[in-house]
Amino acid sequence: MIGINKLRHIRMSTECTLWSLIFYIKAKYLWNIKLGKACRCCGNAILKKAPDSSIKIGNHCRFTSIANSFNLIGINRPCIIATHVSQSNLEIGDYSGFSGTVIGAFMSIKIGKNVKCGANTLITDSDWHLQDPRSGKCRPVKIGDNVWLGEGVKVLKGVTIGENSVIGAGSIVTKDIPENVIAAGNPAKVISRIEN
């Protein structure tokens, strides 16, 4: 006899397989996104690619858009992966994972390999209101390999985060963060080094 937890796991795995197929069809055939192999999607991730822009997603990436037993911290929105203007570029490295993450590229966003984005994170290279004279120019964002963004982190335009760094939950990253550090706060500041 199969237990309730086993049945739940089978149901969620089946749902994720279906959502992954939908994600693949939307990425490849609707938006012409370069999608690596074995990417998984739980829930309905939203994709949008502006004309003459590019989105490249590496192998074995994970996108979670619904709260379930795979992520119980509380996802309050779907993953949204988008380029918004022509000539913009968005690149995600292999084995990266996202939970309710919004990534909006108006210029250039490069996310390294094995990057973990906690629930409800935001990564953007723009102030979004391009016609408003109070908005500054778009500036590229680069996130190095093995970076971990905690729940609710916002990475704003012009920021580089070095490899292996951790950004604490709820932080707003407005300036560069070096590699191998823990940073937190608003604005995020280095609070300690990671020795190994």
C-alpha cells in the first residue's frame, strides 16, 4: 500500500514534469530561447523575449513558481524571465535554481553556474521606467558562480557579485560585492569572509 506522502510526491513530480514540458515548448517554439538540457519547472514560469534580444538558459536549471514540498519558504509569485528591449541579453549558467524569481534585462544580465536564488528574489539592470527623466541609464549585472541569494534579495542595476558569495535574506544589493563573502542589509554590505 502506497502512503499519502508517497502519493503526494508522485503527484508533484508528475505536475513538474508537465510544467517542464510546457516550459520547454514556450521557450523553444514561442520565444526562441536557447534552453539547455534537463531544465525543470514546477508551476507556470512566465517567459518574454523582446525582438532582437537573446536569452540563454544553461543545462539542469530549476524554476519553481509554486509553493510545494520542494520549497516551503513561501513563494508568492511565478518565476518571470524576460528581456524587455532589443539588443538586451540575459544568460543563466548551468545548474542554477530560482524560486519565484523575477529577472528583467533591459541591457545585460549574466548569471553564473550553480547560482541559488531564494524565494521572491529580483535581479534587474534597469529602473524599469525608461521614459521617465528621473530614471538613470541601464547598467549591466553580473553574478558569479556559486552565489546564493537569500529570500527576498533584490539585485539592482550595475552590480557585480563575486563567486561563492552569499547575500542575506531581504538584502538590497546596490553596489559590487566581492567574492567569498557574506553580505547583508539595505544597502548590502560585507559582514564576514568565507574562508573555505
